[in-house]
Amino acid sequence: MSKDDEPSYIDYEAFLDPDFSATSFANTLVLATNNPSDTPLDLSTPLSRVLFDVQEVDTHIDTLTTKSALPLLEHTRDHAESSGRILAEVEGQVASLTESYKTLEKEVIERYETAEQVRLTAERLVETVRLGRAVARCLMLGRQLEVRMSEVGGVGSAKKEDHRAMVRSADTILSLRQIFTNTKPGQEGDGLDKVHAIATLRNELIAPGERNIAFRASQVVKEFSMSSLLSSSQSSASTFSQTEDTKSRTTSALQTLYLLSPTTRSTTRASFEPTLMLAALQDYLSTSLKSSLASLARALTQLPQLERTLLEISARCQNIVALQALLHCTKPPTHPMFAAAASPSRSESSNSATEENLLQPLLAALDTSSLPSYFWRSLAGGMAPRMQEIMYKGGVSARTLRSNKERVREAVRECVDRGSRAPGEKGRKGEVWEREAAVMVGSIVGGIK
């Protein structure tokens, strides 16, 4: 209320307080007009008080409205006139803005929509061209693979075997594999999996071709033989030619298996492991060990066959010696999956320096320092229980072994010495392989009791 208004007994400040509570006000009013112990309470007095206050406020509102009717009407009229002037001004501005928008829509938006369609069309054409080029490159590499696989030749082919074609085929397969792994948006292989021609190419040519080349290379490794202990006499020129051909074929097979070993996107030059090559070499060693173990155990029960069997075992070990020398002289081929990578770090450089040939990964996988040593020690480990079994059965075989113990000792020692030489090497007895000879003699002769 202003100071000019008539005085009123109503406490306006209490009602205008932000913390005003109707419940608290009513409770205070009831307690002020009643004794809390009275039963029942008299609510007529506080109700009359509230009604009187409401009537007083209503009267005051009526009085204010009557006195200020003219100013209120004038204010309302002025407000309406101002609103009309503002509306007229705004309508003019809206009309101008509408006209400007139509001009903008005609000169910019419509042209932008047309340009956007052109841009989208151009992007899709570029994407189509990129995909077409990728498909064309894959088909070209597929045809190249087909030709290179036919160049391998060999068994069942009219052409002479070209073992180097295996490496060339592996290189083509890796080029295709590199395309198929680059599937991120914008990369060469993006979207190729949706092209039916590429799916057919992968299923009918690339996958079977990769299996065929890998199997062919594994067969070459499995057939590796350079020992001449069991060969008949022949000219040195022929022997040298066959030896070089065997080395060359095996080198190509090892390089092929090295290249075809599986990789992932996260594989680096340092973490790469040639699993296919290692599996083929371990299978070769395992086959030699199993054959030698079975034949030696059989020959010890039939001593007339012992000399021939030990000669065969020496020949197998000579092949392993030759294989070790070949692996030591063969450097890992350049892998296309890593050739385009950034320059190797210091750790990768040191790692590649330690694995400068194909022998190191195999020795690491077998946890040995020498393949012949691995062969003799593994053979000795397998012979110990066989000898116990032979002597436990007794009979003629056990008695024959006891009576020819020294002869067996010398034959086994000679076998280890002969087998530990490289093919064609002579006179190295007692120089290097005394420990392996002692292990072999101990596993066989030590069990003759």
C-alpha cells in the first residue's frame, strides 16, 4: 500500500512475506481465539475474522478500481494503439523479409540443392571408379596367379617343374591378401566384399590356389634329401647337379611357406612368425625321428638288420645337417605386407638383425641350438623306454644284445659320427659330436643289463 491510501488494520506485510504459510496463519488465529484445552474448539470467531478480512480487501480493491478507472482505460487505449503501430511496422518488415527469402531461395537454395545433387553424383561416380579399378586389379592379379600356378608344372603337367613359380605365386597371393585387408573407408579394398565377381574369385581361385601352393611347398620340404649314404655310385657332375637342384627347390619352397604364413592387421615385421614354414620343418624333423625310432627299435631285436638301419638313420641326420646349412644360408624374403610400412624402429632393426636367416625362427621354436643335436637327443630320449621294454621281455633278443654289447656300442657311435657330418664330408670323428654320441650310446647300451 502507498502512503496516500487510507489506513487499514490488515497486516499486509504478513501476507506479502515470501515465507507466508496459510496453515501456520490459520493455526495461530485459532489458538489466539480459543483455549487449547477446550473441547470442542470454537471456529466461528476465527472464521468471522478471516471473512471480515476478505471483505475488507474486496472493498479496498473496489475503491481502487473506481478511483483509477480512467487512468486504466487510458493506459489500455495507449497500449492497444502502440500494439497496432508495432504490428503495422512488423508486418512491413515481415513482408520485406519474405520477399528477401524468396529471392534467396531462388538464387541460393535452389542452386545449392542442384549443386548438392551434382556433388553427390560426382562422389558416387568416384566411388564407382575406385571400386571398378580395385575389381580390375583383383581380376588382373587373379589371372596372373592362374598363369603363375600353371608355370609351377611338375607332376601331372606337360611342363617341367619351375619351383621359382611357387614364390611368384605366393607374391601374387599376398598382393591380393593386402587388397582384401585394406577395408577401411577410402582404402582400396573397401566394398570389394559386396562384388560377386570378387567373391567367386576368392572362393574358386585364390583360396584353392593358396592351399595348393602351400601343400606343394610342404611336399618339397618333406621330400628334402641330400645324403648319398644310401645312393648307388654315380658321376660327381650328376651328384652336384642334383644337389644344387634340391637346394634350389627347397629354398623356393621355404620362401613360399614363409610368405604364405598368416598375418593379421596388427602383425608387424618384428612380431611376424612364419607358422607354415615352421610347421613344415617341424613335421620333417618329426617324421625323421619317428621313422628312426621305429626302425632302430626293430633292428635292436634283429641285430642282422642293425647295420643297415643305422646307415639309414645316419642318412636322415645328414639330411638334417644339410637342411640346417641351407636354412642358415637363406635369408627371409621381402614380405610385401611389411614392405610398404614405415622404417623399422630400433628394436625392430635389432630383431631383424638377429633373424637374418630362416634357421633362427626354427631354433627358437624348438628351443635348441642345433638341429642335429636336437635329432640325436630326441632320438635318445625315445630309445630309453624302448630299451627297457626289450630287456624286460627278455628272450633271444635280450641275450643277443648282452652278448654283442660292445659291437652295438661301436655301431651306434659310428652312426652318430657319420650322421653328424655334412653330405660328402669326411673325417670328423670325435671332434664335435662326442656328447651326442655319449647320449645315444647311454640310451641304448646303458639299458642292456
